Amino acid sequence: MQVAVKLLEGVRVLDVSRGIAGNFAARQMADLGADVILVEPPGGIPSRGTGPFPGDRPDPDASGTFLYLNLGKRAVTLHLDTDAGRHIFRELCSEVNAVITDVPAEEAIRLGLDLESLGRDTPGLVVTMVSHLGRGGPYEHHQSVELTDMAMSGHVNLLGRPDREPVKFGGEPGQFLGGYAAFGATMAGVYEAEVSGTGQVVEVSIRDALALSHVELFCRYAYTGQMQERGYQQLVYPCKDGYISIQLMFDAFWGRICRLIGRPELASDPMFSTFHARRENAELLDTIVIQWTIEHTQEEIYQAAQKERVTAGYLAKIPALFLSPQLQYRGFFQEVPHHAAGTHRYPGAPYKVDDLSPQLGPAPALGEHNFDVYCRELGRSPSDLADLRESGVV
């Protein structure tokens, strides 16, 4: 497979992140050819201990979560609670274009790594801080996790049936949305610094990134005063080999859907011919649709829906995604070898550049590049490095 040119070759980034969003943002830059150095405490960042692990045997160098988030990076260990560690970190900052961190503001100040001081010491540096709630404001120091971010950004209240409690998306979409926001903002900062020579302080709120996805709902409320609530709208139906999702509520599709399920007469039936009528009679409509879906497979329904230009899709399980002909054609998954975890397929970038995909490189072992960075690049001797290791600085 061809791979894209390294668009960010020559750009250097320090990744001082402990969570998903910051690590993910820095990984996007590594995918595009930036030299990204992951700065970890001597014991490693938390994701090294979270797994999954090959054979279910814990190994800080083989965590699937860590490997995915840190593909293509280099890694050093550095104890930032020490004076020597902070001094070395500032040396590193003087050698890079950007720092991405999710270290809480209070901890950063305690460590002497707050954004303002870094910017003063290295005027052309871009410093990106990722947090749940952003800097400033009455909630700045509040604690948060993915669930509370999803809830307080308005997502959870919209998901689920009206007669049941609200639900949450699986996974951690807020962390990845925040990571993409940090990636884009850091890129803009690096470009500005390249043009003007002036560094930038970039701060990203994960909760803001989640709230931004409600743009249409914000506009509807601002223009009309109408709020979207959880409403009965069955989207998922059983079929022979799993489940299928069909959007029934758009009037523009309704006649096509009736042809799809072999019930063209329903297009003009007053019980179903309008959006409001279908909502009023949703349970009866579900029964009619299910009578058709259970007689067909996911693929049969999907292909038939495409012929009728109906919005539908099957609920794919992970094995099906690995086998997806569309994802295979786009080269979405790439096999990456690793000394501890072996060779595995990892999700790549959701974009191409000049029809070429970024190349994924292996994730680093804990402290794998200490010698390269501290000795070859910062000028420490091997005995200096040994002393730093002995004193717990690296």
C-alpha cells in the first residue's frame, strides 16, 4: 500500500498527556510525520496498565489501548516532580514546536510547567492544554469524567426511549472529539508560529467539543424556541442475522420505504403518511416493519435499501468492520508490528491526502528513546543518563 508523504516532517511535538484526548491529538501529528516524543513518568502513563493485553497477560509495553494511542511516537521517561526533571523538560521544550498536555492546571503550576511560564521561556512554542471543562469559568476546577461530560453537554438527555431513563453512547467519544479538536487547534497554532514567530497558548475543552455537535439543535432553539426531547423513534429492527437501522421519520423517504418493505399502499395511508402520524402510530409501524425485516439478512436489506435510495445500515460487529470491503479499499486498517504485542491491525486515519494514507509506525516501549533523546540530542553522556536513572529522574 502506498503511504502519504510526511506532511509534518520537521515538526517536533512533546506529548505530556495522561489520558486519551491528549495522546490521540499528538498521535494525529505523528501519523502525518511529526516527531512526537511521549514524556512519561518512570512508571509509565495509566493506559499502559489498562489493556487489553495479548493473552490477557498484563505488560506495560503491550497494552492495546496504549499501543493505539501512541503509534509512531518516541518515548522518554522523566520525573517532573524533581528539579532535574523540570530542568530537562524545559530543555526539551526549547527543541520542539509544540507541547500537548492534559496535566491539570494546578498540577502544572506546582510543577512549574504552567502555560504562561513555558511560553515566556520559549517564545515560539505552541502549548496546547486539553481538559474536561476548559480554563476559567465557575466550573474550571470541577472534576469530570466521560459520563458527566456526555450528560452535561446535552447528549445523554437525547438518547433512549421517552418511557425509560436516558442512555449514553458506548466508548469515549468525548475524549476522541476533544483529541481531534486539540489536533486541529495545535496545527493552526504551529502554522501561525511558523509564519509570525509567535507562539500560541491553545486550550481545549472536551465538554465544549461535545456541545459543538449540537449546532443544529442550538439553532433550532435560538430561531424557534423548540427543544428536541427524547421521543419514540424506533431506528433498529431485528433481521435474520442481527439488526438493521432504518430511518423512517423523514417524509422525503417515506414512499421509498413503503416500496422497500413491499407495502406501497402505506405511502398514502393517513396513519403513516406524515411524520407526526408515524410518531403517533409508531408501535404499529414498528410491527409492520419488523414483519419484513425478520425475513431478510442484514446484507439483503442494506443492498435493497441502497437501490431504493433509503437511508439504512446494518449494525456491524467488530469482525465485520475488519472485513468491510469499503474499509479495506480505503486502507483504513493497517498492520503494525510490535516487539512485545506482535503484529496487529489498527484503525488508521479517516482521511487521505492526495489519495494516499498516512503510515502507522509502532508505539514505543517504556523509556525506549531515553538514550537517543537525552544523550544524542540533549548532549548528556551515558554516565549522566545512568546517574539520572539511579536518582529516579528518568
